[in-house]
Amino acid sequence: MKRSFLIGIFLFAWSILAKSQSGTHRLGLEGQYGWIIAHNPELEQVAQSSPIAVGFSSQWMKNTRKNWEACNCFHYLGLSLSVVDFQNSKELGQAWNVAGTFEPILFRSAKWSGSLSTGLGVSYLTRVYDPIENPRNTFFSAPVSFLIFLAPKISYQLSEKWEFQASLNYSHISNGGQRQPNRGMNFPMLGLGMVHYTRRGALNEFEKTKTVKDWEFYLDLGFNTQDAGEDTRKPNFVLAGGTYRRLAGILALGGGLELAKDFSLLADRSRERLIPAAFAEPHLLFGRFDFAMRYAAYLSKPEGYQEDKSFYQRYTLNYHLGRHFRVGAGLKAHGHVAEYMDLRLGWRF
């Protein structure tokens, strides 16, 4: 009861704040049904259940030229709250999620529109791994974990105030390498919902900034801390240099080199903690936002580190503050298994 009351107060305060903004504001309610990806044979039995969820969102959009130039598109910013019931109360329990969202509009007509919602937030998990009481749930080991999701959406306008919406959500929950085991969970979900507009502003037509198809060069530095045993954590740095060139629209392609130094690894000499890699990297560029999917191959590794892995992925989301400086976050994974998340600072030349 207390949790429901606090969530209600929070939603009410958020909605009042959003309504005070100029432009468009909307509220959304959606139900979802999905499945769990068992990315390891040991998870196949515990992943047999089908999660269900209900989510609430509050979003606003400013219809100004400055807001348009952030991604060369109209887009919503907002907050989403959701509860996922994994329908396995003994082992998986529920996930209570809160996330900030960014949702650019990809196309629109008189009645139809398409968008791509992305979110980053926090998940509170009611059931986590315990070596005695819950040994099969190696998806989750920390009650408070990170949530990332991607959701393409199709909307149909029923009236001036109401829209019907269908979505395909792909979510990932893990603790970012802060506690082991950290296999994390990936679960796609189909969603149906309704959207109510409390305020709807006119969408002006703005000319897109001319696309420059020159090579861009950058350096970025990622940082997090890793478990070093005996209840201690040590820093992990990742320095990368790369380049990319816009091909068409929002798509760009590039590559580069990456060098990580993980002080949590046991090694006799400092250079043995170095982890170099080469990568190819497609980018999705929405104005100031840069979402990149880095596909990397290890050039060498310390003994005992990810011995059965030769490749990994790193997903990064950066926001450009001016022409050169950018900030963001990243997630390193081997296939469906997340290793860690980090914060990132970068410089574009």
C-alpha cells in the first residue's frame, strides 16, 4: 500500500510538471506479454515462464526549432513506470521499473505515426540469486539493477485526444557487473495500449540540417569499478579512438581501436591487465544523439579473462554538448550476457 501510494504521488507530481511545459504532453497506459531468452543452457528451465507487464508513461514534446535540432526530428522526453511479473513468484518474482525515455518520431501521416522509444533506468527486483534458497536464478543477483530497453511503436489516431498504440519491446536488466552472477535477463514483449493527450501543439515543418558526409574522428574514455574480491572494487578504464562516416539519413559506419585496463584482474605486471581490441561500429545519428553498436575482436587478453570468448559487443549512447564534447553511457556484453556498464566522456575532432 505504501509503495502504491508513493508511486501515485510521484506520477501526479510528474504529470503536473509536464503539463506546465509548452508544446505537447501525453499520458500512456500499456499492457505487455512476452517471453524470456534463455541465453545459457543452465537457464532453460527457469526461463520457461511468460512475463506480463503493465506500464504508465508521461511524456512531453516542445515544438520549437531548438528542440527539433537535437535530433533533426520531433521527439518526446519523459518518464515511464512499469511492473513486470515474470509469472514465477518463487524464483523470478517481479521487476518494478522506473526509466527516463527518449522517443523520436520516425514518420507521421494524418492518422498513423511511427516512433522508436529508448529508455534507461533502474529496476527493483523482488527475487534474486541465493546459493541455497534460489540457486537457479542466475539472471539477477542484486535487488537494485539497471534497465535498458528499445521499443519501436506504431500509433493510430482515434480522435484529437486519443491514440491506440502497438509496440515491440526488447528489455535488458542486469546489475552492470557490480555483483556476480550477472548473466542478466533479455525479454522481448508485445504491447498494446492507449495514449491520452492532455495538451497537443501543432507540429511545425522545419528543414533538416544539411547532411555532411565527411569522416568524423573521436576519442572516448569509459570508467567503472569492478569486483576485485574480498569486498573491494578497483577501477576499469576503457580508452577508444575511432572514426565514422555518414552513409545516408541517420546511418553511419566506422571503426577503430579500443584499449581497456582493468585493475581488478590478478596480474603480476601492469601491462598484463591491458585488453586491446579492434572494432567495427555502425551508428544511428539523431542530431546530437549518437547510438553506436561496437562489434569488437580481442587482440590479446590477460590469462584467465573470458577464456572462451574472442568477440564482444559494446553499446554506447552519447549526447553531444556543442561541436566537440560529449557524454554518455555504455554496456559491454558477450552475446546475450552483459559484463558491465560504464560512464563515458568523449571528444569529437
